[in-house]
Amino acid sequence: MIDFLDALVLITNYVLVPGIAYGSQLALGALGVTLIYGILRFANFAHGDTMAFGTMVVILITWWFQSMGVSIAPLPVALLALPIGIADTIVMTLGTDRLVYRFYRRRRSPSVIYILTSIGVMFVMNGIVRFIIGPDDQRFTDGARFLIKAREFKVATGLHEGLAIKLTQGLTVLVTLVVVIALFRFLQKSRTGKAMRAYSDNEDLALLSGVSPERVVFVAWVIAAALAAIAGTLYGLDKSFKPFTYFQLLLPIFASAIVGGIGNPLGAVVGGFIIAFSEMTITYAYKKFLRYLLPDSWAPDSLVQFLSTDYKFAISFIILVVVLLVRPTGIFRGRTS
Amino acid sequence: MNSALRNPLLFAVMAAMLAAVGFGQSWQVALTILNLCLISAVMALGLNIQWGYAGLFNVGVMGFAAVGGVATVLISKAPVVDAWAAGGWRLGISFVLLLATAAVVVLVRRWLGPGPIRSIATAVMVIGGYFLIRVFFDPATEAIEAVNSAKTGYLGGLGLPVLLSWIVGGVLAAGVAWFIGKVALGLRSDYFAIATLGISEIVIAILKNEDWLARGVKNVTGLKRPVPYELNLQSDVWFNDSAAWLGVSVIEASSIFVKLCYAVLFLAVLLFVVALSERALKSPWGRMMRAIRDNEDAAEAMGKDVKRRHLQIFIIGSAVIGIAGAMLVTLDGQFTPGTYQPLRFTFLIWIMVIIGGSGNNWGSVLGGFLVWFVWIEAEPAGLWLMDVITSGFDDDSPLRKHLLNAAPHMRLVIMGVILLLVMRFAPRGLLPEVVRR
């Protein structure tokens, strides 16, 4: 029985807890991508770099606060800086929309043109972030490290395996929960939210009903920018900030949005967790886990790892390609055209 | 201005810019840039074949370039006999098992009708086959990687002339493209873009981690050259005399001579590819491709097999990219999977094609030259700019230091801005596609 509990704690510690945190971060990112897709009808390649931009602002403000001796321990100071980061990201995306995308929207350009422009925006933003904060790793977490410490958990329960939950992981889940609930309430209940859903479902019909397209687009960018800044900051707090990593996050985020059904917010959230847990479960080495569960003579010698952790990206893409081939609309029917 | 005048003019401007670098900085730098310009132009031509002719949104250029690059290792390096002896047969068995699994999956899928049973059976067979393969594959790679791991630890190559690897690089890239195309070409364009982006990341991940193939991140260095070595030239009497006659130091002369040799080789490949592309574009086949690009339904109604044509052009374009990738690795003299980054190897190539003019082969060549030139020269230019801006500051002021350090990243901003400006104000590029009826 103890062995069984140990195995359970082990898998919780190494797969379940990090998976939930990572899944939340992906879900927030995918929500931004899916919103822009639903309203502006293109896959925004600059989203990863938008996240990096927002996080960079948060980091700079955090450093400034820290240098002034501001502290809200046990919580990280970055939470105080987050609203400013969100505001800056919103200003930046709205500026980009005004300067770049609006021109193509008025011309009703095909989505391919939008994607190419978003690649241009991606370059510019990537350059700005690297120019300001540099291409290296930055850590900006302060406050308490853990909600539950492995050693205390062991002492309290008498098990061999410890369970550690980082404060940033708890924070990620909490913030994601609040943001997602607020977003869904907004989309379901408010007038603007309904207008956005109507516009996403059928543009012409929505226009006919008096929905203002510029307003819908405006709100979509505001929400997407806020989500990007939040997702980026949470990811940076939990792991660390590096511009190139954020660019690479684009891949699992796209995968999450498409697997869930692109254009569908609920799908983006579910997709995020599917991708996160697939990455975690497939790259986890089950050797110790099986040691606890199986009799000694059956215990495996090898690591019992399906794929090495270096193939994380491969997993999200194999899932992506399989979903695209088997059910092109995603799990929750997203947009098909 | 009409295009007959404008095209040579733009190329002349490009040549003048390279010459300016030659006079201003040094001819070494100018030739280094020129060589990479030539390679970039070939790569851009490959992408132009896919995007410009057929409208395929391939964001996986990096993957094909890397596949072409690995061919250089597989062809030119001497085989590691001990490694073959240590794990060769088990690797062979796992390869046979891989083929067998694929065959069984295909056969069973044909035999079962569509439905949930078929999906479950496929999954079971794939997972079962995967573990069966790993029974042989894991010990094989372990044994291979253990053979003198500091120096080899991989299977090595075939020990053939390195120039052959350019062709093989193209063939390998074509093979990978066939497989990817079979899976992904049915998707609509934005999904296809995302899928190719992901697949290229997977290709790089494989090259980084499968040490038995090309040593992964431990890199393969000291690849053979198709041109003479500087040291040999410097000890050559005839070369010494010629250098003295020209009035340049032997060391500089040898380095320039080697770079010129590369340039001639690359130029030959570039002209060959351009000539073929131009012929293809002007042929009935080229017209068919443009018809498919502009209206798939109409082309299909005329009896053209759109899917087949897409696969065909995807393979051809990827082969060209693979050739360029092999050329690049040959020039570097080493294969370093860690240096493949999508910004440099995928999106920069896209900017080349868009700026040059999608659908115009000469445009891609010009775009390849121009964008690579700006990409390299943006760094000294950015440094100079920052130096001027901050010249009023103290030498050790932190802001000045930061700005000088960060100046190289300005090239990303410059590239993005150029792309956005071209897309907005000259969407057909510098050399627009010429449509002859």
C-alpha cells in the first residue's frame, strides 16, 4: 500500500503538477492565438514574440521595483509589474494593428498575406526584445519558492517520495483559472463578447446586425495582448525567460489551438492541457514508478522512457498532424475555412 | 522603368555594393559574403519554386537545409569501421523492422475498412512496432556511440568526394519531402505552414540527438574540401611566384584564392539551377503550375491532378534547398546541428523570396544576395550607428555599453521592417513576376 502511494506521489510530483502548470501556460497562449484566428482569421506567428515582449516589460519593471526595495513576499514582485506589462503589450499590439494589419484588413487580403506580415512583425518584435534585454536567460522570481516542500511532505506523511509544489506553479494555476473564467463570462454574457462570437461565426451576418468590425478587432487585440503578457510572465516565473524559448513556444501553442479546434476558446484550453500532458507523460522515465508498483523480480532495468525529453516538440507535432489528418476541425469543432 | 532595364541595373547595384565592401572593408569579407549570397540565392530559388510557382506555404526550409547538410557528413567522412562492427547489424535489423512495421501497417489498413477498429489496430501496431524496434535500436546506438566517443562515436560516412554530397543532399531532401508531402500536403495553407514548421523542428531535434548518425551536438568537424587548402597553396612554388607577381602576401592570396574557388563552384550550381528553373517556368509545365496556384478548382476542372503536382513541386523545391544546405556545410567545413535556427534558415529565406519577387527566379537570386548582404552588413552598420549615437556618453557608461552590445540584434528589426515595407508598398517584390501569354 505504501508502495502504491509512493508511486502515486512520484507521478504527481514529476508529471501531474508540472503538467498542470505547463498546460495552463499553453492554454493562455493558445487562447490568444485562437481569438485572433477567430476574429482576424489568420495564424499569428508573432504571438510567441508578443509573449516575450510582455514578459520583458514585466521583468524590467520588476527589477526597477526590486531596486527600490518593494516586496510583497511571499508573492513575487512580478505580480505588481504585470498590469504595467499588460498595458504596454496592449499598446504595442494596437500600434502594430494600426500600422500593419489594418491596411490588409481594409483590402480584405487573403490569410496568407496576413501570415507573412505577422512573420515580419515577429522579426521586429524579436529584434526589439533582444535589443533591449539581450538574448540570454533572465530570472526574476523572488518571494517564497515553495508552497509544499518535498522534505516537509515526507516528514508529514512518512512516505519515501516527496511532493514539491512551487509557488509559481500554484500561482500559474490560480491566475489561469481566474483569467479563463473571466474571459468565458465576458464572451458569454457581455454585449461585446456576444458581438465577438457572432463576428467569429459569421462575419457578414454580424455586420448586418450592426456589429462594428473595428471595435471587435480592437477588443480582440486587447484581450490577446493581455493573455500573451500573462502567459509569458507565468511561464517566465515558473521556468525562466529567454527570447528564443518564447519563440519556440509558438509551436506547442499552435498545436494546442489546432488540436482543440482553432477559433474555439474552450478548445484552446483543453488543447493546452492535452499537449502539456502528452509531452510530460511521453518523455517521463517510468523506471522508478514501475519499481514501486511491480514485484522486485519484474522491475525494469532500462529507463522505460517512450521518447527522450529532447523530442518534446516532436510530440506536440505528431499529435497535431494526427489530429489534422483524423479530425481536421479539432476536438471541439473549430473553424474550417 | 521597364524590366529589361531595371533588372540588370538592380544586379549592377548589388555588385557595386559587394565591390564597395571589397574596397572599404576587405576582399576577404566581400568574398565571404558573396559565397553565402550564392548559397542563399540557391536556397531562395528552391523556396521560390514551391511558393512562387505553386503557392505552397513551406515554413520548413530549415529542415530541408539540414537534411542536405547531413549528406555532406554521410558522403565525405571516412567510415568508422569499429562502429559498424559494434552496432551495424543490430541497426540493420531495426531498420528492416521499421520497414516491416510500415508494410504491415499499410497492409492491415488496406485490409480493414475505415472505422474505429482500423484506428485502434493502427495505433497498436505502431506502438508495438516502436518497442520492438527499440529492442535492437537502443543497444545498437549505445554500442556505436561508445566507440571512441571523443573522436567518432558515429557510423561515419562513405568516404566519397564531397562534391557528390551536393547531389546526394538534394536526393535526401527530396526523399524527406516526399514523405512530408504525402502526410501534410492535404492540409490547407496555414495548417500546412504550421505543420512544416513543426516538422523542421523535429528534423533538427533528430539531428541533434541521434549521435550515431552525425554525432549530434558534438558536431562533425574537418569535412573534406572540394578546393585546395591554404597551407598547401602557401608551400606551392608556382603559387608563391604568382602571388609575388601580383604583389600580395601569400597568406592573403591563398585565402582569397580558396574563396574564389568556392565562389566559382557555387556560381556554377546557381546558374545551373536558374537555367533549369527558367526553362521549367516557361514550359507548359510552368504554365500549368501557375494555373494551379491561381485557381486550383479551375485547374482541376481542366483535368490537372492538383495533389500530384503539388507533391511533385514540393519535392523539386526541397531538393534544391537540400543542395544549398549541402553547399553551406561544405563551405563551413563542419556540420553543427545546434546552429540551425528557424529565423536564420526559414524565415530569412522567406524574406529573400518575398523581397526579390515571388514567382520570379531572378528576383529570388537578387533577394538572396540583397537580404544576405543586409543581414551581414547590418551588424557593422548597427555598431557604427550606436557608436555615433552614444559618442557623447562616457566610454564606460552602462547605456553605451548595452547599446553597443545589443547593436547586432538590430538586424532582426531591420529585416522585419524591410519585409513589412515591401509587403505594403511593393507586394510583388523588386523584380515582379513576368507573365507572358
